[in-house]
Amino acid sequence: MSAQEPIRLVGGTASPYTQKMVALLRYRRVPYSMTWGQPDQMCDLLGVEKPKPIFMPTFFFEETGELKAITDSTPIIRRLEEMYTERSVLPNDPSLAFIDYLIEDFADEWCTKYMFHYRWYPQADADNAGTLLPLGMDVSLPPDTLGQFKQFFTDRQVGRLYVVGSNDITAPVIDASYRRFLAAMENHLANQKFMLGNRPAAGDFGLHGQLTQLVGFDPTPRAIAHEVSPRTVAWVDQMNDQSGLDPQEEDWIGLDNQPESLRGLLQEIGKVYAPAQLANARAVQAGEKAWESEIDGAPWTQQTFPYQAKCLQWTNERYRALGDDHRARVDALLQGTGVETMLSLA
């Protein structure tokens, strides 16, 4: 596939990772062809082998003359950087790039807990999602069919709340974390337009993807966002299409000159995501199917995820790959945030 041909992808409007990647493609001015639908059906239509696991969005890249279906937004972003050199979302400075990677990982793996919890835990939100998700695939569904799909989606997803650790005990922990996260965003956006300066990085798009749902789709977190962080609400709308931004290299702000408000976001990562990642990694290593830990002073139990253990491994590999000077800058920024507990030179 040449760099001039539109990149084909399929996903859903209610998929945070789809919204993450569509906004990134717009910003980078990468030609794309978007299909709103189910990835497995598109694979069947194109005669392409389905990736395992298959989820939204699924990209279709040409490799050695054949189409290949690819998922996982983080490596796809890096692949696009090799295909298109303009308007990069990866800072050239290694220490800044590491913090960006950390923010993107937090968005993809922890902020999605906010999204899934609020979408299916409160009854009003589950009713909203159960109705809109089928219509997002086909707005012309007959009423009877819509009702059947609504019941199917709602029963299945509510029954899967345990997967992200959402239950009556952890619900207040998730709610408190979401509110602190929004407060950190409010403070940080008062200082600069994006997480690491005056141009968006991959982490910005990761946060944007989850927030498109929390601010724009689900009623309960939308009301909270309007209450706690109007700047975030406005930011989500602006992030949707930044194709008109003219980014300059100096728009990245070095770690030594970042406002103190960046630490507020990192402190939330250290408070909730770091202990979850460490407990999950221990469970994977021990071959346990579930893990228990204390997060924000409350007991937390959820299913073990080998993929998230890989995320922790990849984060540490990037940390160890930093040169001494860049690692010192990262360490200075992270000291006391709690994030440092999940980083190792061993």
C-alpha cells in the first residue's frame, strides 16, 4: 500500500480506541477510509484472516501484496510514523517520549475502566448504551430487532463488569479516581493546550479516545465532567479535529520546563494504575486467574490480564532504554508520584 492510498479501518462510534485513531488520522492528515461496523464482518467481506483477538478499530494494511488485519492502537501509531513523517505525535526528546508513552498506556488501560464502569454500572447509562450501541451499527434497525440487540448487549456487558474490576466495593474508588483525573486535567489545561506542550502527542489521543465516551456518550460521567472540568469538555471537542493546527518542534515543552500541573496527572497514574499493574503482573507470573490488591484504600479484585503485564514490561523496557541524562529527567519528574514504583532497572 502506498502512502497516498487511503488506509482502511473499521470500528464503532462508541469505541474509544476507534475515536482515538480517527482523531489521530485527522490531525496527521493521513488519508483514510472509515467503515462504521463490525471488524469480523469486514474481514469476512475482504477475505482477510481475522486477528486474534479482534477488536475495534481494525486496520487493513497491505503486506507483501496481501491485506492484513491489524489491531492494537499503540503499535499502529508507531507504524503510521514510519509511513508518514509529517506532523508526528511522538516527541523527538526521549525523556518526553517516555512520559507520553506512560500517559497513552494509562489512557488505554486504566481510563477505559472509567468508561466501561460508567457505561454499564449505573442503570440509566446501561439503558442508554444498550439502545445506542446497536443503532451505531445500523440506524435503521426495526424496533423488534433493536430490542433484541439491546437486551443482548446489556446482559452481556453488565455481566462482564467484573473483568475491569467494577463492583459495589470498587465503584466509589473508580468514581473518586475519575473525579481526580478530571481535576488534574482541568488544572493542566489551564496551563497549556495539550499534555506536553502546544501540540498533541500520542498520549493526548489516548486520553481523547476514552473521553469521547465519558464526555460525549454516557450520561453519568458526562454530568461529572461538566461539573468538575469544563476545560476537558471543551478539549475533547477540539481534539476531535486538529487538522488545522500548524505544529512546530518548539511546541514540545521539555520535562524541565513542564508546569507543575503535569505532576497532578502523573500522581493519579501512580495512585491507581501503578498498584494495579504490579498486582496484575505478579498474578500473571504466578499463573493466577485473578488478583487482589488495595487501591486507594479499598480492596480490589479483578481478572488477570496477560496483555497488561506485557504493557508493564514494555514500559520498563522503554525506561531502561533511556540514556542516563534522559532517565534522570524522568526520575526527577516522577519522584513522589507513585509511578516510580512500577519502573525498574533490573
